[in-house]
Amino acid sequence: MKIVAIDHLLYGVTFETIKPHLPAELKTAWELYKKGIIREFYNKQDKPGVVIIMECKDVDSARKILNELSLVKEKYIAFDFYPISAFTGWEAIFKDSE
């Protein structure tokens, strides 16, 4: 299952708070990428943070994996999780135009 995980800083945490932890965190993300768990990794453009596309059994599995990140354990960030699938509405769109 494809899962989108979007992080956010927890109350009172700034980018300066987490900056010293980023090299180790990115190394962990790289290991997850090499295992095929993280498929894509993006920066948010409007504020500090990331959007991660994961391949996992389900949302609970994705949550368990990302909860092991040090920034999550230290309560600096949290993730929102969204299971996604391919868009299936094409037929409905084209049926009305025939």
C-alpha cells in the first residue's frame, strides 16, 4: 500500500531545534529508502518539513516505522498519514462527455 506521511513540528519546536539532529535522521531515512520502504522524499515549500511517500502493508505499519525516528521519539515532530491509491474516476468523467 502506498502511504503519504507529512510531518509537522510540534508546539514550541523550531527548525533550529531540530537542525543538529538532521544528519542522523537523514541517514535513517536513507536506510529506509534503500530497503524500499521510503519511495519518495520531498521538502515542503511553505515551511520546514517533509512529505514522504512510503510503501507499507498499511498505515499502522508506516506509523510504527516512522515512530522510530529520533525526531519523533524526542517529540520534535509528528506525522499525519494518508493511504492513497491510483485515481479510478476516469470512466465517470469520460462517460458524461460521450
